[in-house]
Amino acid sequence: MNEFEWLRQTRALREPVSPRRDLWTAIDASLDGAASTTPAPRRSTAQRVQGWVLAASFAGLSLFAGSLAVHLRDRPLATASASVTPDLERWRPSDPRLAGAAVEFDAASMELRQAMEQAPHSPALQRLLYRMQKQQSQLRQLEHQAG
Amino acid sequence: MPPAPAAEPTDTDDVRAAAAGDRQAFHRLYRLHVDRVYGAVYRLAGFDHARAEDLTQDAFVRAWQKLSGFRHESSFGTWLYRLAVNVALMDIRARGADPVSMMAEDDLPDRGETPFCAAEREELERAIGKLPPRARAVLVLHDIEGWRHEEIGVELGMAVGSSKAQLHRARGLLRKVLGESA
């Protein structure tokens, strides 16, 4: 028998076959213990990387502001600056993926405010404040894009 | 990829609903695809209904668990079929070594010694069922399901050349089994 004839016979076996009994009852029972995981909405790689970079920069900012506050702690008390806008501290993203960044942001904001009480006209603190506002704006854009 | 069936029904809505946890939608998908899945698994299981039933149940449970990862890059029927074949192949792997590769060439009859044209369908199925599991897997996937050796090699973890050699030996074994039963 040649190859063609052989394959003609074997390929004839390739057809649907009905089970002898209904398997659904057993499958249905098994599904109770086998939860189907509903996927979270997928973000693009760029969005994920951007989120991590922002979170990391907030952590760095927090550390820097904290160390600056410690450094300036013994300086004479000056008038508190009103440049840290209350809006910065009230921001609470509805997206849980940004909530961690918001917490870091709050901590950085607090540290920065304490530092600015010590040195309200410090150019370094002003730059930090500007960067923080810029980063918050970026985060809000991300939140807006995530819907 | 293995050849797709001629016309697959549209089941996109049910797939999405089932992925969101809709059990009724998954039941509809089961009814739509069970015969094709069962047929492939039944052949890989050596035409053993009891094992094929267990493997089919396992395949559908795994499909339910993995539905969230289905990206609609292929049809659901093809995805499910592939998943079910993998379940059957995992079962074969779990059952141990490959007796075909250890069989001496002298044990095999010459090619064409026993003509298949005399074999009835049932007899052919019974003969395939008597093949060692991995030899049967190669023969079923290539000669019945229409897979290429490259695909079989990937799924069974062997080189393309090994898949071809396994098929040659499997066919020889089949002729021998059919010759003995005739």
C-alpha cells in the first residue's frame, strides 16, 4: 500500500466522536473547585514601566526630602511657606494601581512642607516642589487614561 | 498548526461570557466542541473510552481555568483542541518510557508486508490501540490528525528526525499487529 492510500485510510478516522455518556455533570461539579480567574484590564508595557518609574521617583523624592528635613532641622524657624498647595495632599486616585504612588506622594509632600518651614526660600526645595507638582500631573494623566 | 475544521460555529460571545464566569455559556461551548475534543483524545488514548472520558473532563476543566488567558488569536475550537491534545500527551508522558525507541529494527516486519486495505475500520482502531503510547501518539498526530513532524517534535520534546523515525516504526508495528490479527 502506498503512502497516499495509507493516509487516505487513516485520515478517515479523523472525525468527531460522541462520548458514551454526558460528561457535563462531572465537569460542572469540577468547575466549583476550579475557579476561573477574571483577568484584570491589561496595560501596555510602556504604561507599566511608566508607572514603576513614577513610583520609584516618588520613593526617591520622599527619601531626599526626608534627609533634607533632617539636615535643616536645627536651622532657625522661619515662617511657614504656603507654596505647598493643599490640593497636592488631597489627591486620592480611584485606580488602586496608583494608590501606592499617592501614598508616597503624601509622605514626600509632608517632608517637603516641614523642610520648607525651615528654609522657605531654598531654591532646592522650590525645585523639588516643582518636580512634585509635575509628577502629580503625570500621575493624574495616567489615572485619566486608565479611566 | 493542525488543519482547522471545515466550518467552526461562531462562539465568540460565549467564550467572552464564559471567561467572565458564565457557567451556562461554558456549557454551550462544551456542547459545541465536545465531540471534536473527545474524538482526538479518544484516538490518542488508544480508543479507550474510559480514559478518553477522564481526559476530556480534565481538558474542559483546564479550559475553564485558562479561559481568561485566551486571546482570540486563533478560534476557540482550535485552542481547545490543542489544549485537549496536550492533556492527552501529558497523560502519555506520565505513563513512562517510550517502548518504541527501545525496539530492535529486526522485530519489525518489512514495509508493505501486510496490506492495510483488507483491514476494517474497527480492526484498524483496535490495532492502533495496541501500539505503545508514544508510538501511537506520533502516528495519531501525523497520520490521523494531520500534524507536521515539526509540531509533533515540539509537543513531544523530540527532534524532527526522531518524529519521522518514530512514525516509520509505529507504522511497522501497526502492520505487524494487523498481520497477527488477520
